[in-house]
Amino acid sequence: MCLGGHKAIEDVHYNRIDAYAPVPAWSTIKLQLALTSRHHLQLKAFDCVAAYLQADLKDPLYVYPPKGLMQELGQDPNKIWMLNKALYGWSLSGRIWFDKVSTWLHDYGFHTLGNSSTFMMLDRRDLPGDAGGIILLNLYSDDGLGSTDNLALWNSFMVDFKVAFNVLEKDPDYFLGCAIEWDPITGVIKLDPGKYLREIVAKDDMTDIHSSPIPLPAGRKIYMNEEWNGDENLRNLYQQIAGSLDYAAQLRPELMCSVSQLSRVMSCPTQENLSLARQVIKYIIGSLDLKITYCPDDPNDPLSEINNELMMFTDSDWATSVDTRCSHGCYVIMFAGAAIARRSKSHKSVMLSSAAAEYYEASEGCRELTYIRGILKDFYGAECPSTPIYVDNQACIAMAKMPVFSEKQMHIPIRVYHLRECCSNKMVELRPIGTRFEVADIGTKALPEPAFVMLRNVLLGSDLQGM
């Protein structure tokens, strides 16, 4: 039974702040999988059965029973119910459940990592034997993804957890619409979104269509349409496809630039825009078997440890939008040999030089890098070494290292000047890289097939040594 929460009125029956229940972003989940692979942890998963029904309401809630039910039960049809539990459909149920389970976990000894509300760790590395070890835990509503280096510690935790909640352990082979392939012997973890991608292909009835080697034609750009013919059916179809591709790009980062381009015309698409969206699906048809692969360090490979370290690539296509003259930037954060976080987005303001555009994007990347480094600091118990940021613009690197402002830098917005502070605090270290090997270039423009395939393989963890 679900509550008709769609009839609840904001600021009358609930307020938005109280209804907010945090969930982990895919970057946080990928970071957990990367840590699990790199440190040979055991991967675990569980599901809280009817989770919201396990949480008690904080305030009285009165509801009308379903129409006809009271007559069917032979009771007074004018009666109303006072709920004792948080039903699915009620706006506050998610928050009430999260508060209950997170409070129990904190009382048990878990603490949040960095600034994340949902990524937690039970640290008992100072205890000997079966009582020692760590447990990493990501909570997404009623689903949990865990990692541990001690199965005895995990089993002990689950015994106590099952006393407090109705929990069902399951294989860690599927999470949030994506298959997880974990090899407990080698430690390699692969994210396989094939099932979700096939659903996109089937939904648009393109199963028998020929594939494409790249998502969009090389150099293709999409701009806001000045006129729209008012075709609501076309707009609804386009928004459905673009929305599905937007989630697919979370699991297949090489799609991020194409999805960013398609998202520019969500409110007024044309038939040509719809054809380009289907072009991306054609690419998906030919690449259904590609997966993100996280690997542990290989003692037989001297470059393995370097390639698996935390690193970031940033790039910007200066003044690329002819309608707004805004630049398009991208950053990619790599760990354990593959991408864990990325962004491809047009800049909010016009940059007056290519160096300023590169500087802006590097600064934007540092914001997410700070979040990830905070999690790693709590995990390792020590400050992480400087994270290398690879930029293909020497002027940008020079400006970040200059101790004073110069007259030539006055056109750069003040709000992005914290990149220099990040460099001076040894949080990051800017390093030059050739444009051909700039991984973030795949998120700034539609590339020709050879360049696209090379950078895609690096993003997915298939060929970092090729760099």
C-alpha cells in the first residue's frame, strides 16, 4: 500500500528541507569500487526489505483510506487512519528512514568519509584478529553496497544489523541499474551498464539498426533553436531519449559531450536534433559490451601504481558556442585506472582568452577533487599527496604558479582564483600534457574516430599505458 503523496502540498503538509534524503552520486559509488579493487577488499551488498515501513513517523499523520476499502472490510467509510509507519509515497518517508538507519550506523561505530553523508566507514584496524579491519558502506535509500577486508567483521556487523532491521543480503552483482562484475581473485571490478543500454535501444525500437563508430559526427555542434514548430510529441520523445542518455553517460563517460550537446535544446528540439540523438543510440548499439574497469596495482608492472593513482585531466574548447561565445569545458578524475568523476558543460560566462577558459575549468575540477580528496584522507588517515592535474595549456599552468597577479590576468573572474591557492597549498600540481593525450578533450568536442576511440579506452580503464 502506498500513500497518495502527490496530493500533499509543499509548505502546507511538508517542507522541502525536511523531505530531503541524501543519496550517493555515481562518483562516490565509483570511488568505493575503485578503493575496493585497488586494496583487494571483499564486495558485499544488501537490501532493506520494505525499508520505509521500518521507520516510525515523528509527527502524527492522518490519511483517508483507499476508496471502497472500508466498505469491503465492513467498517465505517467515514473513518480516517492515523499512520504509525512511514509509507511509500509520503514525501518525508525517505528522510525519516535515512535518519533512523544512519543514526543506528553512527551509534554502531561508523563515521562518514569526507563531506559525504552516505559514504561511511567502520574503522577497527587497531583491533587484532577477527575483530579488526574496515567496512566501507554506501547507502542508497534501502540498498547498501559494502566493502571489507575482514569477512568475520562483516558477518558480525550483519548479525547486529539484522537484529535492528529487516535486511536481506544479496550478491553484489547489480546496483542502480548497472551490473557489477567483481573477480575476488584478481580484484578487478567492472561496471557493465549493458542491460540499461539495451533497454534504451529497445524503447526507441532501434534493435535492428546499423551501429555507428562515434556518437556524433566529428566537429558537430548543437545550438539553441531560434524557432520551434510547437510539436509536443516530438519534444516529449526527444526529452525521453535525452534523459535516458543523460543517465547512460554516468556509466559510459565517453558519452558526456554528446549528452551535453543534446541537452541544449531540450525545450525546443527539431527533427534534426532527434536524428542526432538517435545517432548516439546507434553508437551505443555498436558498443554495448564496453565496461568501466577498475584494477589493483600489478606488482609485475612498474607503471601500474602510477597509472592507478588519483589524477585529473582538464580541457576547454574556447568560445566554441557561436550563439553565446561561451567556452565548453571538461574535467575527468581518474583513480584505479579508470574515470570515477567527470563533467562536460558550457561555461557560465564568456572567457576572453583560451588560457582563461583552461584556468576556469581547472578551478571547477578542483571543487570536486576537494570532495574526493576529503574522502580519501579519512580513508587513509593521512593527507593525500598532491594530485596531478594535466592541462594542455602552458599559459594556464604559468598563471597558476605566478606568486602575484599581473595585468594580463585581469580578465579572469576572481571567483576562479582559488586554483592558485590549491597549487600553493600543495593540494594539486599542474602538469603539461600534449593535446593528443589530453583525456578531457573527449568531453569538449565531437572527435574523429581514431582520437575518440583512444581516449575512450583510457576513460574506461582499457588502455592507460597507451598514454
